[in-house]
Amino acid sequence: MGNTIEEPKKIIVAADNLTHKECLELTTKIGHRVHAIKVHEVVDRHGPTVVGEIRKAGAWRVFDDAKLHDIPKTVELRAKAIAEPGASIIAVHASGEVDMMMAAVRGVRNVSDAEIFAITVLTSLDEERAHLTFGQPAKAAALYLARLAKLAGVHGVVCSPKEVGMLAKRPELRGLKFATPGVRSLGQDAGDQKRFDTPAAAVKAGATYLVVGRQLTEAHDPVFALDQIEAEIAEALNDMAASK
């Protein structure tokens, strides 16, 4: 094991469909081992104070998946309000355009070091739906939206494993972080994801962070499930190092 690469924390846990209690229990078990705990409806139900509770339960960071999409001033104020209780990452929709994303960045700037991540094309859209929604293939839409996000000065983008390889290679996007939902090990149920891939494939394609949900949240033993995913990531990183 002496030649094994020590991987940074690359996993973001999508703590969706969990009760307040379940979210805190999961965080206590694995929160210290992952990059962030991503929350959505638990904040809607219990208010912003839950962010502090999750951090106290052991999370390094809390990713508030607010998916902000509104006029710039409203987004600026909401981003500020979300950052104040301690959210480390806040999601906005890149389709809100440059001014809106810039407003989100302004909203958090004087509050904390929270990062803004812009969502490109949702992983629940198959190629046909993506084309109907954006008028172009998913990869073209993701590239267009990622370019807008870069211009706006956000910290990262959210994209599927099917687009991250293309985006990570683009010189104009250098400096962006890439968070990829739709990541699951072989044999795992795809759920409502249409454009998905394995942890190893996402890492090799250039993903900075892997957003993993049901494989961890519905696992009988989430610690063991995390061990398995981390092993896949470590193997992928070692394969990449060996091929250089």
C-alpha cells in the first residue's frame, strides 16, 4: 500500500429524501470523510439553523443545493442569507445568465468564503429532453453554460459525467471545479438519472468532486459503502498516475 496515492476528499453526499434525524445520523457516520454534505429539502423543512447542526454533527462543509434562479438582486440577497448560517457551497442555475451568477458571487463575498457552483444540464434529462430544453445537444448546452459561469466568476460548475471530460479539457474553463452528480458504482440502480457513470470514469474524465446519493444514503452500512467508493476512486487515481 506504500505506493498508493492519497486522494483528497472528492465525495459530496447528496442527503436527499432524508429526515432531519437521518441526515444528522448519516453525517455523524461519514461527514468527516467527505468533502461536503449536500442538502435541499431538509433546510426547507427545518430552516437555515440545520446547516449549523450538520456541521456540528461532523460535516466539513455543507452544500446548500438551493438552485437559485431569479433576478440578480433577489439572488444576491438569497445567496447572502444562505451563506450567513454557514453553508460552504451554494448552487445556482447557470441558465440564469451571467449577471445573476455574478450577483450570487457578490452576495457571499462579504459574508464568508462560500463557493458558488453553477448547474449546467440536469442529469435527469436524457439527450432528447436536453435538446428540447436547450435547443442543442447536452454537451453543447453544458459548454455554453459553463462558459457563462466562468465569465461570471463562480467557483465551479455542476455537470454530468458524460460532459465533464469535455469541459475539463477546455482551456477557457481552466480554474473551474467540476462537481458531477449521476455517479454510481456498477450494479447500482440509476434511479431518475439519465446521464450517469461510475466513480472511476468520472474521476478519470476530470471530475473534481463526485456527488453520490442513494448508494450512500440508502446503504445498510454507509461506512462500508463509502469505503467501496473511495477504493474505486483510489484505483482510478493510481491508474491515471501509472499511465503518465
